[in-house]
Amino acid sequence: MSKSNSINVLFLISILFIIRLTMFPESLLGIGEGKGGINLVPFFTIGDLLFHHSFSDFILNNIGN
């Protein structure tokens, strides 16, 4: 497989991953599952995930974003 093909495959995988996260959100993280509302406090959600949820939830949310 050439370098160009490898890059195209990685790009396709990343697009599919983004589509999966946006079209089928993780209900365990409380993302897009009826919580709604507007967050006007900067970094509140990041701090909440870091201190009140598992580290894997924090990583998944921040890398996903």
C-alpha cells in the first residue's frame, strides 16, 4: 500500500469515527441525551468530567471534541 493510499484510509476512518460520535452519541456520557441547555461557564463541563466522572469519560469527550 502506498503512502497516499494509507493517508486516504486514515482520513476515511477519522471521518467515520466523527460521524459515529455525532450521529450516535454515547448515552453513558450524557451527551445529546435530553440534557440540553446552554453552558455559559467556561470549562465547566471539562472540570466536571475530570473530577466527577471516570478518566476514560474525560478522555473520550475531549478527544472526541
